[in-house]
Amino acid sequence: MLPFGIEYYRPDTIDEALKLYRRLRENHQEPVFYGGGTELLTRARLQNVHFDAVIDLKNIPEVRVHGRSGDWLEFGAGLRLTDLADGNLWPLLTATADRIADHTTRGQITLGGNLLSTIPYREASLPFLLMDEAEALVATEDGIESRPLANLVSDSFIKPGEFLVSVRVKGDEAKGIAYRSRKMTRQDWIDYPLVTVAVTRRADGSLRAAFSGWAGFPFVSSAVNHILSDTGKSARRRAQEAVAHMPVKALEDLHGTREYREFVTEYTLAQIIDELEDD
Amino acid sequence: MKIIGTSVPRKEAPNKVTGRARYANDINVPGTFHAVMVPARQAHAQIIAIDTDEAKKVPGVKAVITGKDLSVLSGDVMEDRPPLARDKVRYWGEPIALVVARDEAAARRAAGLVQARYQPLPVINSIQDALDKKAALVHQQNGSYTVATPPVYPKKHSNIADEANVTKGDMDKAWKDSDVKVKVHVSLPQIDHAAMEPRIAKAEILADGRVLIHASTQAPFEVQKLLAKYFKLNPGQISVTAPLVGGAFGGKAGVQLEILAYVASKAVGGQMVKIVNTREDDLATSPLGMGFEADIALGASQDGRIKAAEMRFFMDIGAYADSAPRIARAIAAQCTGPYAVPNVHTDVYCVYTNHTYTTAWRGFGHMPMTFAVERAMDELAEALKMDPLDLRELNAIRPHDVTPTKARLTRSNLGDLPKALTHMRQLIGWNGGRVEALGPGRVRVQGVAAFWKTSSSPPNAVSGALITMNSDGSVNLSIGAVEFGPGTKTTAAQILAEQLRIPLDRVFIHEDVNTQVDPEHWKTVASLSTYMVGRAVLDAAKDLMTQMLMVAASVLKCSPDDLDYGDEKIYVRDDPSIYLDFKDLALGYKYQEGDSIGGQLMGRGKFMIRHLNLLDQQTGHGRPGPAWTVGVQAVEVEYDQNTHQYRILKAATVIDAGKVLNPAIASGQVMGGMNMGLGVASREGIFYDSDGRLLNNQLRLYKLMRMGEQPKQYLVEFIETPQVDSAFGARPIGEHAVLAIGAALANALSRAANVSLNMLPITPEAIWRARRAR
């Protein structure tokens, strides 16, 4: 149960949501924008987070978009992870997002909630990080702003009072690409990742990899991508070098030690490279 | 009428599957207050001050209690545990204060505002830390606590809460006679019971002084006795009700929340107060299953006969003793596993640490003990170049052997292990333990392990049964054993129906246990309910029938010996057309003229354990239980030598059930046990950081086996060697399937990965590390 009372609001427009937030703040309240609630509610139960008003964004049409719009493939921040899998508009996104949590929880977790989670994994971001053109549409006081998703993990990506409306990628880029996405866990099918690796192979044969679970945030590394794309070397060799040249050290936690994460990442990368280059 | 041996559904099944079954937290009285515990956020520290001022200001808060307000020390063997930490905290999660409020939200808010200041002390974070000569003491007072239930031998100025020993034969000679020796060191983390229903207790003190407790407990009669003792009440004043329990696994045999609920109710003038564990509380504050280390040395002659067993077991009991001394004796008494070993020296130590305290966990210490012994057995088989199953068969304990504590074994009190081993060969398709290549880096392998267990119950454990008759001739049955899943009530009803020769649906069994109306049953633990309750029900059925036959005899003007019964009738044996219906006798027989005899018929039955004794302090000799259940378990796994990932294809158990009373429930119980044991073996374990903080106090981090992760196939086979002093010959089988399956997995994977895997859980990382350390 929540140990404190909250006010619940469900605005129908972006404007209404922004105004509501401002008004509540002026009223010295602590509002939060609300998607699926899996994180806010579970943390609030433990009193790890405090708020006294929630602004549920899921009734706003722009937050629920799911489909093509011109060149773009758009995904509303309020879509459930199960919506993404059911629609399967972008198989790489499905492959990654459909391995988050369990099915019941994916029926609650929203795309926006996962992308902006305080839990370090945020695996739904990996497909977007692998694209040249991936944008977030953010509702701000000054209207809708588009921001590159490459900056997702920076602290100032979304400022207080702003909220994520949707994310989008170029349809041609997203769909004309070979990919693998693999979530590796300590032991269980349903668990946080030791490491989740999403890899794309473009028409020119170049490889890019995005990682979640390796560090406290999801990332891609151009140095790693460069190593992976060196087809002159064996998959195993490239995987070894990639792991040796990661931009940050691997985490060490109860899911696994640093060395084991390296071991798992290495064989996973090697397997994926072999598969993608055999296709 | 044949009810014994048939797969009747559980009595409570319709209510459970429709969500109508009522558990302790489903019955709520308006106006009930809520109590919330404030957990320590240090593992070992002196308490300097606890500031409750801010908490008391929260609207709705009625009382904030700290350890200073209580003088009680609790513990069913040794009284070492303050219900709320006093002077110092000994584990992360230990309750330091209790907030009582009008509603749960207020209590939780206030609990978050209780501030404690600590002086940190060195954290005893492992068995090794605790045994270090310079170790800080978890209990300065160790050795001077009141002993509630002897025996227990604490060692002053140390972290050893208790020590149990067993010696048999001549070790020096045994080692000389051994051609082959193996040594194994095993290490297992603490684990959780992870019952679906977290623990809960409610307490109310009525104006007339009566104390009403409702709790999710395996031991309502123990709750009654201990509360009376701690708070100087008469046991009769205290009424404890245990409704259906949503899983227990030993974790609800201890008494913790009941004490706090009583204290809370007392602080608010006797109002009903409820205390319900969150999952976090259930994992970090309420007791766990112990952590464990062992050094096993086995010696055998060249032909494979075991000559010597020298063993040291160390239990990480956490911060308080609870049942650990009893568990230590259970381990000592069965320390060899189900094998005839002439020469034994075993020491078992209960070691205090700054970990969450522990209590019974399904198998009562036999699971970790079996893991250690069965790993050593496989190492011995390897050293002897013997088939691991052959080695077990050669050494299997048999009637006329004696146990490590010199208890005599008979065909009745010991199941037939050699037969179980033979059946396992068929059931799993035993291939001798060979590693079979499946493809590049992929192998398939089988592993086997055997178990035995007795009850380790107190020598004066009692049980009872009461039968009353309804006007239609049906019967009500009342027993003191709690229903937490294994079909205890249904089994009792089956036994009664069989004895009275009536359909099962004519037996109505009291689902709850209430200490005021139900006859005493020691505790619903140790897989003993079928044995103890069964005997009490037989006794009560006999009592009822004697009375019914007496009344019928006088009505029918004959001797009771002329009568027989069946189909809810009592009839003259040589002329069944002369009969009375049960319903004509149930509430007394009424003659046509109206005058009546007999009154309501009631059957009383009782049972008391016999011929058990406490183990001798020096030699450990004694008789720890009425009978030993034996069995063998095996797995077949597929293992990837490159990634170290594996998949359990088959898990199999052959167990000597004596007599299977209900095949569907019995197989379910065995499959559930395998699942639980494999979960422990493959993923479970409590993690502490270097400061003793418990890191995985949620089920998202304390991993249990989920649907889809279980073995592809569960295989269960029963053999039936009757235990002649038990109802219909049935043996205890409740806990047993958890005991050896983890060892079987470790044995299989050790061969597959070609490295000794002597620790749990066996994750791919654990295998990878073991191989790297080689």
C-alpha cells in the first residue's frame, strides 16, 4: 500500500498536463508524471520516493501514437511494452523490449517509463541508440521539442516539468537492418540482465552494439563498434577486443562479478557476430 | 468403501481454487489497529538512542514501542532474543521499534520517521568471521541465557551458540582400514522459505483478560505456551487460532510476530492489532533458513565399503538461536546419510553471525547435511572408480544396522533403500553416470543422491482427535494440526472415513485450528502429522464405534460382538436386515415411546510419541525419532561446456512411502519438494554486502524457480514398506523430496563440468568460477 495520500489527475491534452504540473508546483505540491506506475508505486510503497500528486499521461493522444508518420516510425511514451510486442512494428524493438521483466509487468510498464527509469537497465533504449536518427519528442513550456535520443542518459535530457511524449526513428533505417538482441541473466529467464546486447548489421557490413546491464546506464561506443566491424578478424577475436575496450568498467553486483560479465558479454557478442555474418 | 489409497481432492480445494479460502489476513474486524516494525539499518551496532518523537506526532499513531519498553527475552530452546532490539542490534532488518496506529498508512509513515543513532560494531559476516579467535561477540552474554528446552551447550566468550557431537566405533582403526579417503568442503548460503503468504499475526486482549491471537503459524499450541510464559499469563487465557496457512516450510514454526502483536495490543489498551509482514520484512526481519559449511572425510576399503566418516558441520544460524540447537542434533543423528558406517565422529556447531536469524527450513537441516554427504559419496565413487549408484547400494543402511546414534533399525522403522535404488535405475534410465556428448560442447549427464530423515521431535510430542456426530449421522473431525498445503486435514478425514466405512464427504473437518477447542498437536512440523494425527484419529474412531456399538447393542438387544457396521448402518452380523442407521444413534436413540438413551456420540483419540530420548552429551547416543523415511533422487541435465548454462531435463524421486494414502497429493508433495530443492540448488541464496546489509530482500532479487524454468519432466515413484505402528503403514513424506535433489544436481554437473561443485547455488557463474579456480 502507499503510506501517503495522493491526488490523481488524468489530463487529455499536452497543454493541460503541463499547466497542471505548473499549478501544482505553485501550490507547493510534489507532482509526478505517471505512466505505468510499476516503478513509482513500488518505490513509494517503500518510501524511497515521495510525491503527492500524479499526472497520468496515458489519456493524451500524442502519448499513445503507434505507427508510421511520414518517414518516421513513432512510438508513444505511454505505450505498454506489451503493446510494442503485439504491434511488432519494429522487430528489433520488440526483441529487446519483450525481454524486460515478465509478461504481467510488461502489461503495465510503459515505453517512456522504461526509457527514463531510475533502474539502470532501460533496455528499450538499446534499439534507438543503434540508429543514426532517433529522436525524442518532449513536451516543454515552449512547446514540443525534438531531442536526439543519443543524449538519453544525460541528466538534463528531461527537465523538471517536462515529459516525454514519444520517440521516433526513421522507418527505412530501422527496418532495413539485420539485428540480434540477447538478454543474458545470472540464471533465470525472468531477471535483471547481467548484460543485454543488441547488435545491428548494416548493408555495408558494419556492426553496432548497444549494451544494458554492463554499466549503470545503457550505452553504445563508437570504439567498440569500430572493433566489431573489423571483418578481417574472427568473431571471437573481435568480441575479446570489444570487451577489452568498453568505455566503462563492467558492474560488479549480486547478478554477477565484473569478470563474469566480461566473459558472458564476450561469448554473447561472438555468437551474435557469427550469426549476423552467416545470414 | 476404499478411501485410503485413492486420489481424492483436498477438502479445501474448491474454496482455494475459487479464491474463497480464508487466510489469517482475510478475516478483518473493523477498528483493528496496525503495527509496523522499524527495521535496523545496521548489522551490528550499539544503540545509542532511538528517537520516536516525530513518529508519535503522525496523526493516528497510538503508540511507539522500543526494546527499552520490554524485558522479555524469547527463544524456544535458549532465551537469547529480545522481540525488539535492546542495547544493540545484531542483524540488518532486526526490529528496533514497533509503531501502532489506527491505520496502516499512518503506521508506515510514522515508522519511516523513527530515527536511530548507532555506534557501529565489527560485523560478523560469515562463519569464518565468527570463529576467528579475536572475533567480536554477537552475544556477550552467550552461555548465561536461560535454557528453555535442554539440551544446548553454548560456549562462553565465543560465537558458538551450541555444539552437538556423535561418536561411534574406533576412528583410528577405521582410518587404518581405509584404502581410499576423500575430503569435501561444502558451502551453502542462507535461504528463504518464500511462502506465498507472508507471516501475519493479530492480537486482542479482552476486558476479561482473555488473549485472542490469530496467526499464520505452524505451531498455535507453542504460541499459546510461549506467550503465557513470557507475559506471565495462564495458557488457558490465551486462545490461538490458525486458519489455513499459505505455505510454511518450517518458517512459521517459530514465534515472532505473535509476541509483537501481543505487545502492541497491550500498548493500546487491548485493542485488536494486526501485524503483517511485507515481503521485505518476511525476507530480512523474520527468520530464514540457515547457511551452512561442512568438512566431510570418508574412508572406504578398496571394495567400496565405507569404514570411516569424520565430519564437521557449521551452521550460520544468524543472530539468534531459535531452533538451531534442535537442528544441530538432527544433523548429528543422521550425519552419515542413509548408509551403514561403523565408525563415525561428527561435530556440529551452531554459529552466531550478524545475519538474519534462522529457524527450521523444510527438512530440518537434513537438506544441507545431505548435500555435504552426497557430494562426498560421489567423490568417493570417483576415487573408487565405481558407479555412484552401485556405491550407494553397497553401503545402503538396512534393518539390524544401527544409526550413528546407535538407534536400532528394523524393517518397520526403516524404509527399503536398496529397493528404492533398484527402482531408480529403471525410472531415470540410469546410465552409470557417464557423460554423453550431444554436440560441440554440449553434454548430457545424470546425477544421483539418496536421503533419509527422521522427525527429531521431542520425546513427549502429543496429538489428538475429537469426533462429534451430526443428526444425519455424518461426523465432524477436529485435530490440532494446521493445514498449510500438504493435505493434512484431508488425510485425517480419509483415515476417519475409512475407519467408519463412510464416504469422505460425510466427514467434515475443522479447517482452522483453535487451541481452545481443538485437541493439542505438538507442532505441524517434521512431516509427522500423518503419523501422529493418524494414530489419534484411529484411536478416536475406535472410541466412537465402541460407543455406537454399545448403544446399538442395547437397542437391538444383543451383544456388541454380534454387530458389524457399514454403509452408515449398524447391523446384526448374521442377519443384516436387523439394523440401525448411524443417524438414529448420532444424538441418542429415541424409542417409539419417546424415551431415549445415549446422547450425542463423541469419539476421543490421542497419541503420544514413545521410546524417544535426548541424545547423550558426550557420545550423542539416543533415539531421535520413531522411524526413518528413505529415498533416492536423480536428475538428468544438459550442459553447455562453453557457456556453463544448463537445463534440467528430468528430476526423479523414488521414496518409500510405507503406504500411499492419497497418490495425487503424495506425488504433488514430492514434485513440489523437487521443485523447491532444485530452486535452492540452482538459484536461491541470501546475499549480504561487506557491511552485513541484506541485499536481496525482494523476490525480484531473491530468485525462485518460475513456471517454465522447472525440469521438463518430473518422475515420481513410490515403494511401500509398511511402518507397522503408523495408520495403514504410511511413512512421513512431507519434507523429503527437497533433501537430495540438489545434491543430485551438483553430482551431475560436477561430472559434466569436470570440476567439484561443492557450493550452492550452482549458477553458470559458480561453475565458471570453480573451473577457473582449478
